[in-house]
Amino acid sequence: MARFIINNSPPLKGSVKISGSKNAVLPILAASLLAEGECVIRDVPCQSDVETMRMLLERLGADLYWDKEAGIIQTLASGRLRTEAEYELVSKMRASFLVMGPLLARLGEVNVPLPGGCAIGARPVDLHLKGFSALGAQVMQEHGNVRAKAKRLKGAKIYLDFPSVGATENIMMAAVLADGVTVLENCAVEPEVVDLANFLNSAGAEIRGAGTDTIKITGVKSLSEADHQVIPDRIEAGTFMVAAGVTKGDITVTNVVADHLKPLIAKLKEVNLDVTETEAGVRVKYQEEKGGHIIAADVKTLPYPGFPTDMQAQFMSLLILAEGTSIVTETVFENRFMHVGEFKRMGADIKIESRSAVIEGVKNLTGAQVKATDLRAGAALALAALTASGTTELSDIYHIDRGYCNLAEKLSQLGARIRREEDFSEKK
């Protein structure tokens, strides 16, 4: 196993280029199974979740070539595809379940294990399955697997009980090859959903309304080739923007879409950070000339365009150093405060009350042995460690590798005192 060794660091300064979006590229890779021609996907981040999806697609029968240095993946799914996904891979990552819609639409039959991923709360796939059933598929669950069959899917009007990103994407992909028109209501409006729709449309799909709560999909007979540039990762961008505040620094994130960051930008300004949009990107600066103090604020996570649940832990690393009392309310996942115990090991003052965390700001944190409990929690702990006195040993960083491309290297280039150690044995 690997770990980060992090020491108290000076204010981080400089610019950092943001990678392509993990949460956009994974469904796009799954969607490439629908295309009969070659798909070229650009600005693909070098992350372990992308590697897992690559392996899954290859074992399903697709041909892939990944130029990691150039950030380009070429896929070709014109050969004989398998209908069964392997438990070994699907159990590692929830996004693996997104191959179900494309395989069902193209092959008429699919067998996929229930998915794994970060243990941040119940994330049932019932909305996915209700959507497939509405499209005319016979859906069965048995022995931890989901099996679906349909000679040809048929367009339908589908209302989602909750605007689930995964369900929106999976049902949209299945409906692309269905007979007739599908109208998907109360769907997710995240930028990643829009990016998936743009990719599918470039391959010949007919999708309208992505980015609104109603998406209309007119089925087509087949999809051809596509060449697509993935959107920037708004969560990676947000992580570095928060890092500027945590370390009292001055960081410009480049290769970003500022509109995707509106709820975070609003909160960063609320806690007394200077945020400006420039031609290069978005600059976040600690306002030392105005007293600098980070001010307490209340945060409530919500589906997009609300404050993202994937930024909750990182923003908490800023609030634990703020003056006053902050309240963070998590409405998306019920088990997403596992990092609180790790923050407290470093000296944070946090109490959990139901689905809220009450944070009393402290002046200083202390280095400690902590572990990444999930992907975003790991990034948050790394940020907190940069301002803690002494040394912090952050283990279980395989979680971080799932969604960040060279996090330690990017932080180091900004002045962070952080290094990665491979293959260590934890002290008993």
C-alpha cells in the first residue's frame, strides 16, 4: 500500500492545470459500447477508475488504446461483445454499472453484478432498473446480479423519483437505440450528463434537453464513430481552489468552466476569500491585506446546481480553520462524514448531529496518522495536513488515486511539502 507523508507547508502559490472530468469520462467510455465505429476520447485523466473501466470494456470485447501521456483513449466495439460483466471489476467501482444500458440496448441482453465503490452511503440502482423496465426490458435480480432482456427496447415516458446522475445516464444510453421517443423527466442536470449527451449526439444519437430536468431521446438504429473532448473536472478544480484558502495561498486553476463552479465560488467568497475569473481560469487568493480571516459559513449539499456533495469534505477542511461556528448538512449521502473522525485526530472540533456536522473553528491542527476513508475524504485530509504542525501520514490513498491525477505532484508544484511512499507496512 502507498501513503502520503505531508509536512506543514507554506502558502501554496501558482497555477495548476485541471484534468478532464472523471465523472464525465467514465460514462462516456461506457457509452462507446453503443458505437459501431471508432471513438476518440480526449483529455482522459490518468486515474485508477479510468483503468478499471478500460479493463472492463476490454473484457466485454471492445478494443482500446490508451495514450496516457497524450490523454487520449481510442475505442472500437465493432466485434463480438459479451453480455456479462465480471464481478471482480464491477465491485471496485460504481460507475461500472453504466455498461448495463449500452449493452442492453445493443445486444438485447445483459448480466451485471451490483456495483461497488466508496462506502459513502446507500446508492441503490432501483431507478436504473425501473427505467429499463419502462423501456420494455424484463429485469431480474438474483445472486447479487442484475439480468435484463429485451428483443428491442421501446421509447417511453419515464419520471425519476430522484434526479440521480447515474440513472439519468444509464437510461439515456439505453434509450438511444430504442424504437420511438423516450421522455425522461426529473433527470439530473449535472454538466457531466450534458457532456455524455454531447458525445452520444456526435456519434449520431438524437438527444435534446440535456442540462434541463426533461430530456427527449429519439431512438436511432445505430451509432457510428465519434471524436470528443471531455469537460474539465470541476471537483478537482474545486479541491485546488479550497487549497488556496486552507494554506492562505494564491492559486489559479486553468482548464476550467467557471459556470460549473458557481456554488463553490459563492461559498469561497462568503468565507472571505478573493475569487476572480481571468482569461487563464479562476484565481483564489487569501485576503491577507484585509485581515485574511476565514469566516465560518453554513453549507448544505444538494444535486447540481447546488453545492456538490463531492466537495463537502474538502470544504470542511477549510471550515475547521474558520473563525466561528459552521454547520455542514449532507443531504445526498447519509454516510459521508467518515472523514470527521480523521479530522478530529488532527485537532478539529466537530460534532455530528444527525445529517449535519457542527464545526467550531480552531486556530491550529496537528499532524497525525490518518487514513483516507473515501476518495474525496482523502483529498480533504491531504489539504488539512498541509496546514497542520508537524508531520501527517495519510494512508489508504488508493482512494485518492481513483479520482485525482498526480495529486501529490500537482500540490508539490505549488509549494506543498508532500511526498508519496510506496509499499509501506503500517505499524502494528
